[in-house]
Amino acid sequence: QKEVEQDPGPLSVPEGAIVSLNCTYSNSAFQYFMWYRQYSRKGPELLMYTYSSGNKEDGRFTAQVDKSSKYISLFIRDSQPSDSATYLCAITRPGRQFYFGTGTSLTVIP
Amino acid sequence: ETGVTQSPTHLIKTRGQQVTLRCSSQSGHNTVSWYQQALGQGPQFIFQYYREEENGRGNFPPRFSGLQFPNYSSELNVNALELDDSALYLCASSLSTSGGQETQYFGPGTRLLVL
């Protein structure tokens, strides 16, 4: 069983839509949760970093963590064509490596 | 921009050859991690270096090796290249303290093609 599973997509939405991206993880020991955005042929860029259950908001982006369900989500409000990219979830715990999901490809259509 | 740089950006090698990839970490960071990202997949952890010592390794064979230098820059070496080694190789830097490792910031990657 993989440490983290991510909905693979691809996902295609019209401009202005709300996007929901999701991952589940297997081990309740994981404490830190991240979302990265990766444009084609580029390195991943950190979007959100959280370590507690609940919501964390940054502009149009909201990261949600439900530790009881081992479920993490990223919501994008008012999606823009520039949001078109692959979104990667990542998890870790102290002293351990980072584990990444396989990524969800998002296309926002103008 | 994260401040993490990698060289070269692209590389073409043939099977059996050896390759060295380089990474300069972000200022103030003391930990470097290397990842392999195949097309359509998430990054897979190769290994991590902290204070010039290997500090964790993923499921990669010994022909994948690395170094970290006193200025925290790093190299990834791959010997006896195989076709399946074709991938984007990512370097990520972070700050490790007694409280643990802070999150990682990635460089742009080196795209390796093995023919």
C-alpha cells in the first residue's frame, strides 16, 4: 500500500469554478501536509504547508486536513487559466522522508 | 523562485554511462534531498544529505550515490545508466533543526534521457 494516494484526474473546469483536489494517506503518524503546484517541465512549487487538522487559507487557496479520516484536500476558488498545472500532495513526519502523491492534472478553460 | 539551482537543465546519455547532476541549495538551508520523477508520476525519494552525511535513503540501488559539500551544495551520481533512469531529477533544499525538518523547496530539475 502506498503511503499517500491521490485522485489522478485529469480535471478540466471552466474559468471561475471551484476546484477540489484530494489525497488520502495510510499512517496516522504523518503530521505535516503540503500541496505543491508543478507547471509543465518545471520543479514543484510550494503552495500550502500545514500540520494540524482544519482549514488553512491563502488567497484563493484553502488546504483542509482531516486527521481522523486521513484525508487532505486543496480547494481553489475562482479558478483561473494560470492555475492549469499538476498539483501534488506531500506528507511527512519528523525524521522521515517526504512522500508525494502521483499528482492531479488540472486544466482551467477560459 | 526558490533560490535552488540545478545543472545541467537537460542531459542525454547512453546506457552504461555515468552521470553527475548538481544542486545549489537555498541560502540558509542545510539539508538537500534528491528525487526522481518519471513522466506522469510524483517525485520518488532517492536520498537526503544533512551536514555532508546521508540521512535517509529511498528504494534506489547503490549505483545512485551522492555527496554534500561544506557549502551545502550537492551532487547526485548515477552509474551504469539504464533506460528506466530517464526522468526529471529534482533537488530540494530545506532547513533541519533540533525541532525537525522544515518544508522543502525545489529546484527546476534536470531532465535526463538515456538512450
